[in-house]
Amino acid sequence: MFKPPIFPVFRDGFSPRMHAGVMELPVHYMRGGTSTGVVIWEPLLPRDERLRAEILCHLMGVPLAGNQQGNRQITGLGRGPATSNKVFLARVEDTPLGRQIVSTLAQLASDHSDIDWSVNCGNMSSALPLWAIDTGLIEVPATGSFDIEIKNTNTGVLTVARMSRDAWGGFLNAEIPGVAGAFPRVDLFLQSPVGNKTGTLLPTGSVLDTVAGHNVSCVDVAVPMVIADAASFGKTGHEAISELEADAVFMAKLRQVWIEAGLKMRLCRRDGELMSLADLERSETIPKVCIVGAPRHGGHIAVRYFTPQTGHASMAVSGGCCLAAACLLPGSTAHAVAVGLKSASATYSDVGVNIENPAGKLDTTVSVRAHADSIDIRAAAYRRNTQILMRGHVPIYRASAQLIEAMDTSAKSMID
């Protein structure tokens, strides 16, 4: 007969525990930018990927296997859209330059058990520094500005996060589009963001491609994205996301474009194999896709962004960095409709790109130089804010005996 273990206490607040016969997992429930999700200290979890998937599905209230159409995730912390179904597994490692956060994103969906491990999330990444400070894994100065490196294992992207404290030790706050109120400010600088998934700025080898009858630019900066001219679909790039999602003809055409473009980009799964048609049809993360149009409210370009299965209520920051870079790329669909932008020079300089989206404007900065008929990109930066929504233990009511045993083994190994 299986006997539940008594988990050892090996770090204040980090111990899994048994309570009333139910395993409970310590988590931080957080908002980063316009996304919400969970951050878990990775050493707590079993190494077995099948058991990791089990605990994440329990945690977020998604099916343990197969599909469950219309699932409302009422048994977990996830909530419907991709922007509220994110889990970061995070740990802290020592480097010659100090302590570094190492993060791995698990992207879940509401109605099926497949977990996408292929991309990072720029919005939720902004929650990681506050998590590391709150847990005591990283110590920072009591006042002034400080930087924390974040290495993402999904993409290999290195991000430098900058936060600041005032003279009383409180975090300096900022407001961002799509979030009401001011919260701790996080400036994120993506280092060497070009080709993190495909190895190149232009995965198809061309700045402009015709896919399913539409001109698109396929660009890989922070995330691989398909950028289409809104006018080619009879749109402006200023429509409400709900209006676009309700347009079945448009959504079918857009879906055909991003799937065919994904094949043309030769995107790969986590195991290194090329993504198949079936892989792309069910992908929740890549390639991202957007339609762009001329700005109307003082920005440089307007966008409606998809992740790719659903429309985004604002603009993902990784996608924003990709779009900003594309705006500076001569011959691209974004460059063709963008207005008022400073051109890249022969030496590296910072160019600001203001992106109009349903929630307002996303300000990005690209460190770029002109090179022959293309551009070189050294870094891309954006501003977010973050907050802790809850910290505590989440009961995993239906954890399998194998999962409980594996968690017990992980916990004991931490104190050996």
C-alpha cells in the first residue's frame, strides 16, 4: 500500500508538503507585463518530463491527456488564453559576474495536454527578478539601480533586467499599456536576439515572401514571426481583436498563412526535428503572426498580434521587439507601412520604435546598424512592470503516487 511521504523542510517557504493527505507545492502566482502565470523553483520538480507535465497540468487545470474542448480550467490557476497559461521553472546559478536566473517556460493551453517548450515569454520574464528577490535567492542593493541576468533555456536568449529602488528601499514603479496602475518597473534588454530559434534574421532567406497569396516577412528576432500587411486581408490593423477573431474567413486565411510560412521557415521542435504540418496546426507558440498597418495615434506602426491560435489583447514584448526590428529592415512588410522612423546608420545606435496596439503603445528600442542591404541588431529593449499576485502552497489533489514519490526524492536530494 502506498504511504505518502513526509517531505523534508529544506528551505523556508520552498518545501513541498503533505496536508490532509494532499501534496502541496510552493509557488509564486505572478503577473509580468500583460501576462499572468506561475513561477516554481525548478529544483523542487522531478527530472522525469512525464511527471513534470503531470504536475503542470494539475497546477493549471488542463487535461492530463488528450483534448477537452471548452475546458474552463476551474480546477487550476490557468485562465483561458495563452497569456494566462504560462509556467516558469526557474533556478539561480553562480556565474563569474554574479548570480543569474536560469528560466524555462512551459506554455500550456486550456483544452489539451500538450505543453509547448519552444519559446520564451518576454512579458512573464519581467516577473522573474522580483521572484528571485522575494525568495531571497538573489540579494540586491537596498537603494539605487541594479541589473539581474536571465538566461532562457527554451531559446538561449540572455536578457538583462534592470530594476531600481528608492531611498526607502521601495521599488520604483511604472505604468504600461494594458495594465491599470503603476507597479515595480522592469527594463529588459535582450542581448543578441537575432535568430534564436532559426539561426538567422530571415529564416526563409528572403525579406519578402508570398505565402497563400499574401506578402509577408518572416523575421526571427527574439521570436520567429510572420508579419503580414493588414491591407492584403482587407483590414487596417486597427480592428478590435474580438472583431478579427469573429471573422471566420479572415481567421482561416491568417491560419493558412502562418502554417505555410512556418513550414517555409523550417522551424524545429524541442527535439531538433523539423515541425510538421500537424505540429504547426496545434502549436500555441510559434510562429507568431501579426497584421500591420499605418499608425493613427502618433506611433510608428499599428499591429494586431496573434500567438498564433488566439488574438492578443495588447502586444507581446518579444513579438514587439521582432516587429520593431522588421520596421528598420528595408523591403519588409513592416518597413513599407511604418512612418516617421529614424533610419539605421553605419554605426550602432539606439532607435526607438513605438508600436500602436489594442492596449495603447508599446515602446521598444533597437540597437542597430545598417549593413549592406540589411541590418545588424545588437540588442532590443522594452519596459514592463510586474507584481506578485499570491505566494503560497497549491494543493495537487490528484497527484499520482509516482509523482509524490518523485517529489519526495527531489526534496531529499536538495538536503543531501
